[in-house]
Amino acid sequence: MHGGNVEYGAAASAAPAPGISAVDPIRKFFEVLPRPIRFLAVGGLGLITDLAVFTAIMVHIPNPLAARVVSLAVATLVTWRLNRALTFDCSGRQPADEAIRYATVAAVAQAVSYTVFAALVLTILSAIPQLAVLIGAAAGALVSYSGQAMFAFRPRRHA
């Protein structure tokens, strides 16, 4: 249940099916990297998702504030699944509990990100909203890592 095993809940204690390793080979590959580097890599993929969705929406609906709300939501789903699989060890919590904890931290981090983005896109970066996305994402990442490590994916204490 700890280390490379990316399963959780009841499935984590079950024996793997014949011929299937209990350790995810992709997770095993990434475990050689320090956790903060894995977190940044996942964040980079989330940022690419955020920028792609944001830009696609802006082509059709040129409202950066509304576009960013949608792009942040999509990017948050992507990073939750990737952080669960590649960055943090199994917390021992049920998936729904862990998702709620992740969403709570993500909401705080995304609020920071969105506030910085909005301040920039409504003032000095109105002509380059993607740069405002990048700067906002960097601000949110500082909040996110600490919250995810200390709250969302923190291992459950057994009595």
C-alpha cells in the first residue's frame, strides 16, 4: 500500500491478478526523481492543459476571466489524477475522501492563481493573457505543493 503501489482503498490490500505487478511500472520509473520534481512535472502537464483549454476557449469566447475558470477546472482534474499516480504515496484514505481533500487545497491554490491572473489580465497583461496564466500558475503552485503534501495526500494515521 506504500511506495510504488498506486492503488488505494480495498483494492490496495488485494493480491494483484496473475501476471500483473503490484507496482505500477510508470510510477516506478518516476520514483527515481525527488517528489518536488515529480510535482513540478505534473504541474507542467497541468499548466499545458490549462493553457491549451484557455486558448481554445478564447478563440471562440474572448472573455479571459470566464475562460480561465473552465481551464482551471480541467487542469485541476488532470493534476489530481497525475499527482495521485506519480507524485504522492498512497494516503490510505478512500478515493472520495482524498478527492475532497485535494479539491480543498486546489481551491485555495487556484484562488491564489486566479487572483494573480485576474489582476494582471485586467491591468498590464491584457494584451498577453497567456503570460498572466503562467504567472498566476506559478503563484498557485507555491501554495499547492505544501497543501497537497501536508493535507490532501498525507498518510492517514492509524489508531
